[in-house]
Amino acid sequence: MEVLKIATAGSVDDGKSTLIGRLLYDTKSLTTDKIEAIEKSSKQKGYDYLDFSLATDGLVAEREQGITIDVAHIYFSTAKKSYIIADTPGHVEYTRNMVTGASTSQVSIILIDARKGVIEQTYRHFFINNLLRVKDVIVAVNKMDLVDYSEEVYNKIKADFQALNAKSAYKEQNVSYIPLSAINGGNVADRSENMPWYTGQTVLEHLEGLEPKDIYENGKARFPVQTVIRPKTEEYHDFRGYAGKLVGNNIKVGDAVTVLPSLTESKVTNIHFFDQQFDEATAGSSITIELENDINVTRGDMIVKSSELPKIEKDITTTVCWMDNKKLVAGAKYFVQHNSNRVLAKIDSVKNVIATDYSGTTPATQLAINEIGEVTIKLSKAIYFDAYTENKSNGAFILIDAATNTTAGVGFIK
């Protein structure tokens, strides 16, 4: 079954957790005891409605304050698809959490409070989705029940967001607009009778109708080797396979390939998925590849089509979202984790800080936590990469603090 990964974004009290809880409730994905707990808690608080945010806000502090602090991953399924929702916090001080949640998502739901309209946080959330090249964005205008389901209010917010969208350089992105009332379930899974003027899809209809071509970008096939398979059993005495996750595009038996960094050439002879064999593997598949000749391939190497070589360089220009309390400065040393390849790196320069409201850049010599900026990096050895705009999986990396082993930042190669 197809798995769709979704990230939510929105400011405080825009209703992200309520929307997700309502989706879970309407798709019958909540257990009986969870529903009973929601009913009991809502009654104790004196609510005349079910507080569906309790279905997602798991931390005590989240429930007490009525806000989302950490990224929570929620799983549910329908007859057509399985879904993983990353419920991310909306506060500016949790920008790094928003980037984390959206980094692996194919769809993003940006919530807007119908009473407040497009605000500064909306700009930030949309900017991050542009930066991470999330191909499908749903602008969910929530709390329509609090503005008397006004079509005029909805149209004003839609026009304001379209003006914001015009500033985006990512023109391949699909943006849809849905007015809804998450607390009442209007236009979430079921169509709202209170908004007859809206004739588009509900949130669930939109998600169910998405095809792979709508959410995945075509790039060049990249196969970072995670491990070498050598069973050394009687049945597979001479077997040598290379396991990893294929990204970017498909690869077929018979394709001429090159192993990086050695630039050794070979040909794909077999493609294994667990105990099955296929003539072709699609992007996103975790597979084992056999090659025609017995060559030296190890973890950290990359197998690519010989006609589609990536860039191989030691100096990279990047956009970095900084996640550490210790500021990022020139001269600092980190490990760059690029796919399965870990390389020692030195920060060459911090050039600027990028404003997340599309107002431009400010010259800078350091990045503080939650800031995004342009950074140049020198590596101890070359990596084999693509620009993030051309291949998301092969253009992204993380910066690891060598002393603490913590993830200090995430970067996107230009």
C-alpha cells in the first residue's frame, strides 16, 4: 500500500492537532479507549465539543499549555493509502522542528486561522516548504465556523496567500485551498453543509487522490551503498550484493553503472527485494543490487548510471538551518553526513542570514539556533552530490558535532 508522508504547520491555536485528531476520528483510526479518554477530558474541562488535539499532543507540557512543542508522528490508514503525519510546532523558536518534520514529507498542510488571516508565521511555514521543495501544499483555512462560514473572508485569505505564493521561486509546487472547521469536521473528511459555496475537495479527498507524479520529483538515479551482502552459505557461496535505498529515479537490469568514488564501471545483473527478483526497481525502493564483475564496493560508495554522473567536489555552497545552541561560525569543524558517507568538514564562511518572510538576506558571520543562512564548507574528501533542487535525497546532508555527536544543523547543497 502506498505510504504518504504529511507535515502540518501553523501558528499557535490554528488547530493543527485538532485537524489531525478529527482526521483520525473520521477515518475510524482512534481506538475505543482513546475516544473515551478524549470524551472524559473534554467533559472535565467543560467543553461542549470533543477536544481532538488530545489525540496527538502527547507531552504533559503540550496538554497543559494547549500547544505543540515537539514533532509527533501519527499513523493511520484508509482503504487506499497509509499515512504518516508529522505534527510540527508552529512557534518561531521551533523552526528547527518544523524543518525536521517537513524534510521527509511529500505533502504539507499549512493551517491559517480564518479570524487572523495570513500572518508572519504563515510566511515562515511557506518559506520552509519552498526551501524543502515539498511539492504539494494544502492551505487549510480553519475555524470557518468562527467567521460565520464567510466566503468573503475565505476569498480574502486565499488572495493574500496567492500574493505570497507569487514570491516563491519554486514554481512546480501545487498549492490548493480548502476552507474547513476542524472542530466540527467540516471539509475534513466529510463535506460541510455550512459552506455550499465551496465545491472543491475535502482534505481527505485531496490526500486520497494524490498520485506519485503529483508529489515526487524526477531526478537521476542514485544508489548510496549501505552495506555489502556476503551470506557465505553453501547455497549462496559466491553471492556479493550491495544493499541500500534507491533515490531519484528507476534502475534496471542491464543498466551500465559507475561506482563512486573509484569510477569503476560495471553493469547491473540482478535486482533483489528480500526473496524476490525484479527487472527494474523504482525510486524509494530498498533493494540489493548485483553487478556483472567482482569489483571493490563498500559502505559509503555510490552506484549511479554511467551516463548520469553527479558532481564530485570537496568545496560546497549550501543553505543551512542551524539547530544547535552553540552558534555556527567560520573555522568550526563538524562531520558532514551525506547519505551513508561521513566526511570531516570545516566551515569556510557564513555569508548571510536568510529572512523567512521573503524579505531577502542580511550579511552575517554566524548562525544562531533556528536561523537559516548561506554557508560554504570545505570537506576533507570529495563527496558525490547533486544540487538539492535537482535531487533532494542526494543534495541534503546533516552537520554532526564531533564532540557531542549531536545533529547541529541540516543543509541543502546549491
